[in-house]
Amino acid sequence: TTETLAGRAAVLKLMPLTNREILGRPESPFPWEPGYGIPRGKPLSGPALWENFTRGYYPEPVSEPGRDIPLWHASYLQTYLERDVRTIRQAGDLTLFQSFLRALAARSAQLVNFTDIGRDLGVAANTIRAWVSVLEATYQIIILRPYYADVGKRLVKTPKVYFVDTGTLCNLAGLKDPEHAALGPMGGSIIETAVVSEIFKTMLNRGEEPRIHFWRTSTGTEVDIIVEHERKLVPIEVKLSSTPSPAMASGIKALKALLGDRVAPGYLVHPGDVRLPLGDGVVALPFSYL
């Protein structure tokens, strides 16, 4: 006889490892959740943190420190393209698809305009949208859509794109050296990608549907990440500077002025090692305290 699995089957989406899993505290709550405690010991920062970002969070590179990391990522990408992408319609020319991946990597953590990418590659915008859907369906990228508050302020409607793995991002961007990643023009995008990915992966591991957005007005005032939590909005700014200051949280202040009590205390996440209250209900946190 055949039996239905209805009510007995659970589908879990397995992503690259989270930072909390690597640190041996996979169950630890986020700073805005009950039960959060500041982790013991000095937070990971500086070259060691950027080494993690360039290496990425897939189990093999994490568990085998002696591996040739660029070679592993190149092989992974090749396998992904040949095995996964070929099975999905509309991927078309794989060489062109690879160029598209690199173009998208250059825009990680930015507003993404499909028409612009299509123009650069000589591909129709609809094809670019189809390819983005392929990447999202195969968990290579995260699409963050803007948060719309029901107030009369002109907001940006364009989505932002993030790679799920910072190692994949760095490989596609040709960044093999942690120092180049940290000090180069993509440094801010890499750490912002790492923060979005950590939140997204942790929520999926719990079996939750990530409810993450960003907020940006037409004049450029923005909050990098907004997490919906218990009917409140948790605003998170991500900065490349290891010396956070209150001025860096101006977007959070603007959001609070607009939405008042709907906005929970906020966080400014950075690659340094200081935890610091910045005033106005905002705390600066090292990445590994997230």
C-alpha cells in the first residue's frame, strides 16, 4: 500500500554554514530576541574575519583549512553551472550566464537594475529576470525587497541583490586575498552581504520564512536591513568602518522619526571588535556578535 507523508514530512533548505554554527553556538538568538547574551571572548575581527569572508561558509572550505580556496570555488561554480543550471530552462549560453554572474557579483548589496545588466551584456531584461529567478531558486542569491510603510513618502521600489555565500561573491569578483577584499571598493558590499546572509541562513535553519527588507527614500536616506520581528521593525545598518559613530546611524534615526514605536532598537554591525551604545536606541555590534 502507498501511504501519504502529509503531516509527517518536513522540507528543510540546507544553506552554507552560519557564523554561529562555525563558532559552536548554532542555537544562539539574535541580539533583538529574548535570551540573547553577549558571546564570551574577543569577537573575530580584522584579517581573521576577512579570511572567513573570502573563504566563504560552505562546509568543505571551512572544515579543510589547507584547501586551495580559489580552486574549490572555481570547481563549485563549474559544477553548479553544468549540473544545476543546465537542468533549468532559459539558462541558455553558459559562458554568457557566467558573465552575468560576474556582473551580478559586482552589484551585490546594491539596488539591481535588470535593464542595465542586460544592456551591458547584450541580453534582454526579461532574460536577466529569468536568470535571476534561476539563482534565487537554487539558493545562490537573496533578493531583498523594499519595505513600504503606509506613509506618504516617496520610496525606492527597486530590489537589492545579495549572494548567499561571501566566498562565491569574492571568487566571482576576483578577490582571492582577504586584504584586497577588505580594503578594495567592494569591502562594504562584502560585509553587508555577510550580515544579510547570516540572518537569512539562521532563519531558514529554524524553519522560518525570512522577513527581511531594506528601506530607502527617493532622496537616498536608507536603512540597509529591516527585520520584521513580533510586529516590530528591527533596523540594521552595516558599516565597513571598525570605529562606529552615532552619525553612521542617521538612517535608523530617520526611520524612527517616520514610524515611531513600530521601530525597535537598532543595530550598527561592523567588522571591528567594539560593542558600543551609540544613543537613540542604537548599539554598535561586531559582526560575530550578531
